[in-house]
Amino acid sequence: MADRYLSTDVAPSEGARLVDDFTPTLLDVGEHSLCPGCGEPIAMRAVLEAIEEIGATSRAIGVFGIGCYTAFSNNLDVEVLQALHGRAPSLATGVKRAKPDTLVITVQGDGDMVNEGLQEVLHTAARGERVTCFMLDNGVFGETGGHMTATTALGQRTKNTLDGRDAEQHGFPIRVSALIAELDGAAYVARGAVNNAGNVARTKKMIRKALEVQEAGLGFSFVEILTMCPTGWFVDTTEAPDYLTSTLAPVHAPGVLKDVTA
Amino acid sequence: MSAVTAELREGSEAIADAMVAAGCRFFSGYPMTPFTEVLEHMAAKLPGVGGTCMNAESELEAVGMAWGAAATGTPSATGSTGQGLSLMQESLAELCLARIPLVVLNMARAQGDYWQATRGPGHGDARMPVLAPMDVPEAAELVALAFHLAATWRSPILLFGDYYLAHTSSSVAAEARELGPVPVDDWSLNGSTSGSGRARLLSPLGTTKRNERGGYDLAQHYSNCAAQTDEMLAGIGPMMESAFTDDADVVVVAFGTPAKYVRAAVARLRAEGARVGFARPITLLPFPSAAVAAAVEGARAVAVYENNTGQMVDDVRLAIEGRVPVQFIGRLSLDGSGFGIAPDLDSGYLRERIQGVLDG
Amino acid sequence: MSDTIRTRGTVVIDVEMCKGCDLCIDACPPRVLEMTVHEVNSRGYRYPQLVPGCTGCQACAWICPDFCFQVYKYDTPLELPA
């Protein structure tokens, strides 16, 4: 019955306060062409809110890799330096070494960071560069159509592993967070996910912590954020959160892998 | 008249000193002969002036780190030898599209990188200006010019050096060269415009933000970059040195360190009465086409000497447009190490090669 | 058993931004969002509607990839007909 539904097209005129606006302050335009149910905008929101919450807005510089998320590179009220595929960590290194008082983050996908740019992120972490790298991990190269990356799980169906990733033919996934956590220069390494509100809240805490570690000059910080890609996973938008839990999370388990402040 | 202080410096160190004097405060590189000593000197000198020198994990990251530092408005440089420059080509081409100033050194092995330098920077239609010194004092001057051009045009600029420049010691003026003002920096990133509603963007994909006219339009951006490239190439005066060309029958063209030997051979032949002239492009891009064409007017032959299998000779032919026949009198000349020591750089040998053209 | 539901908050939904992904439906802890069945927005997507019981927890705003939600908390919780 139509009467059941409450009006949701105007704000309450009195007796209520706004607790969350449509877009985070540091996002210019909310509309984008990413797929329905994509986890990347969810992750971007969490990152942008965290930058603001720690009071680093007017010192923040974002270095972007290349992937679906690149759509945000010219859509932020944050200074952005656009890098090439895989190369954001070296650019971030140069920015932070030249301007040590800035807050420098990278936004990269799994294909960008673990395929093309594995050397870059490992060396940047090993050197303990005071930057924070964010990896949006959906286990596929989303922008080019949904192909296997180094993080794709065994058995995961992608455009070029239509029968599921097979170790014999396609090898094994790389757990880049675990590799980074082994490096002495890494001060904070964590994995989050955005497939439900609870996970978004936990991931937001990890993001804030990573940024605080950078601000404290403790070393390299890293948060891997598992995101949904219903298009790349050949699933419905409503099935993608569970698919993340059943397929990606067992390989890349959410949690804090390293925290030098703990 | 004020005295100029001159100091004896090995080329790698003279180039490093010139970079620091020009304001370079960030350098990144990966060891490779004959570039390695420049990296060593920058590592030694930059911390003392508040700069940073990074040992990158490969040439890809060397150009990447320099890209990041340069994006903050910090005068920055990187370099390698030809093979390392090959690795950097994607980044150099995209740096041109992002319009970020950067000085890049190719301490080359011989002269086989002419095409790489001038048909670069990599993929696409960008052009990267190229300066080719013939000796250490000129290299020091052209380093200063390179930083000035990079800042003026917001572009990567290539300095084409080599093994001889790296390892020859020469007397170099110690004072910094003053080249005049550069445009105000209204583009670099330091975080301060974040949150202002107009946060800056530096991207090879374009300059328009989503909330201005809908965002990236690569067709428009590439078109804008092409127009900016044209402006830059018109604004950089092509440079060429020439001698004895007014009445020359034969004009010899050469660039870089071999050109100094060629010039000496031409001078000796001229002293013996031969009607031979000399032209030396200093900017390989923009190539001094008009100057080359003017220098060879009235000559019956043009001879191009270079240590490769014939690369600059193409640009000489294009400049002359068929009016005078052009022949290639160079060849590969390397010692066993392949690092760029050319046995041919001997005045007797070069005289014979030029004499062959004079004898027609 | 009460005929009313304590409602601590409410949302404004920009239905034109919605791409019909349904993530908000499962994300909402009190399950007060329901997708339309027949109605669609101008791009052809079904969109969420609100029934009483919202707690103003912001889960919908956090989980929505298309920034469709504004969340409000009432100064005093309302008692709305169930």
C-alpha cells in the first residue's frame, strides 16, 4: 500500500539534525558511471571522510592509479596527481620526499598495484616511505572488462578464466598485504571490506589509523579494501556482497596484519 | 670586469654542480654506465642544499619519483643511458601531456640514441626538446638552460650527453648562470588547494574537473597539448654552431662530443686551403633546419658524421630538401666495452673521411 | 503489542541517482528500506522507499555506491503507525 511509505523527498523541516549528507565534502560531483553495486565509490567515501576527520584536508594530495576508480581523479576537492598504471607509489614517494608536510595517499586497484606495479609498492614499503597506499581489491581488472589479476582467487570465474582460475594453468593468487607486512618499513597493514555496513565502519577505522600512522611519521601504511564488482564477477548486485565473503575474503582475509603502535 | 672562477671538474661532477646551481633539489636514478657517476655526485651534493637524491629500484621508478617531486614545483631531474631511457619512455610521453617540468639526462653510449631522443619522448605526438653539448663547459651551460626551458614551457627537456662528457675533466665556470625569470607557478601541488573548492589537478588525461564542463575530454586535451607543443618549439630558438660555411664546397655536419673532433679536422683542412665548412646542431629538437639549409647553400656536398649507422643524417636531408646531395660518412665506432669510447675519434681518421668527400 | 514503531531518524533519497543495486536493502539493520516493484526513476531503475522504524544509523548512506541518501536523526524519537 502506498500509505506505508514515508516521504523521502524533502528534509524534515524541524526537530531533526543532518547526520550524513549525500556526498562526502571532498567529493565534487556524486554522479558517476561506475556500475550499479560497485564497491569502489563506497571505499572512496570512507577515504575522503577519513582525510577530513583527521584534519588533514589542506595538506592532502592523492596519487591515482588507473582503473575504474580513476573516474574520481578529477572529481575530488583534493589535489590529485594522476599516475600511470602501477606507478602511483613512485610518484607518491617523490611528492612526499619533496613536501614532507603533506598527507600523501595513493588509490589503486589490484590489477594496477599487484600486476603492473608490484615492484613499486614493495619497494616503497621497504623504504618506509611515509605515504599511505589504498588498494581497492575486487580480484579483476575491472576497467578493461573483468580479467584475471594476481589477486583473483582459485576457482574465480573471470573473462579469461571462464572455467574458474586453475592453479595449474594460471598459478596462485598473491596476498600482497602479507608481503608488505613482512617488510620492516611497513608500519601499518590492514585489510577491510565494504560489503556490509559493519565492514564499512571497520574499514573506515583502518583507513583513519593508516593515515594517523603516516602523520606520526612511523613508516609506510597500507589498507587493502575488498570491493564488490558484480559485473566482473558475473553476479547480481544483491549477490555480490556474499560472493565477496565466499570467494575473495577466504584468500585475502580482513583484519589487521601489522600495527607497530599496537 | 668581474673575475670568473674556474674549477677543474670531471664532466659528471660538473653536470651535477650545474644542476644544483640551477636549483635542482630532487634527483632520482638507477646506476648504469656511463650515467652512474652523476647519480653518485647528486647523492653527495643534494643533502647539503636541502635536496633529496633517491636510489630508485629501476629506471621506471626513477622517472616516477622525479615526476612526483616535479609535480610539487620542486626543480627535479633524472637520467640514465639509452637502455634506461627506453624504460622511461611511457612516463616521459605522459609527462609531456601532464605538462610537468623535468630535466632528463641521457648519458649515452655513442650516438645511436639520436632517434630515441628526437623521435621521443615515447608514444604519441608529444615532442621533448633535446640539447646536445659537445664538451664539459658547454654541458654545464646547457644544464642551466635545460632547467630554464623546463620551467618556462612546463615540459621534460632532454640533455644528450655521453661517456666522454661523463669522464673528461675540464675547466668549468663555477658561478651559476642567470637566465632570467620563469613564469609564475600556478599549477604545482602542495596540498594547499585541497578543500578550497578548487583543488588542483595534474594529469596526462587533461585539466578539466568533473564540475567544470563535465570533465576529461581527451580529444580536446591532445589538441591543446599539440598547440602548446607548437608554441614551445617556436619559442625555443634552435641553436647551431657553424664555421667556414660562406664559401664551402663541402659542409660537414656533426653533433655532440664527436663534433669537437670533426671541427678540429675541418679547421686543419681549412688552414691547408680546403674549402670545407662545419655545422653543429646544438638543439637536436627543435632541429636548426633553417640554419642548416642556409649553411649549405652554395656547397656541392654535405657530409654527416655521427657514431651510429646514420640517424641525424635524416634530419639534415629533411632540412636541405634535396637542394644539395647529402652523404653519411659516419659509422659505428665503439671499443669492446660498448660504453661509448670511439676509436674513430682521431683527427687523422676524420681528416681522411672528410678528404674523401672533398676529392668527390 | 504496540501499534507504533519508534522511529529515531529518517532519510532523504535522491531517487534519480539510484541505479537499483539493492545494497541498501540488506545493509539496513532495522530493514526499513524496500525497493519499488513497478515504479522506476527516469533512468529506468527501481529505487528504495522508507517505512517507519529508521534509527538514523547511516548504514544506507555508507553502503550506497551512488550517494543517494541523506540521513537525519530526530531530536526526539517519533512514534509512527506500524
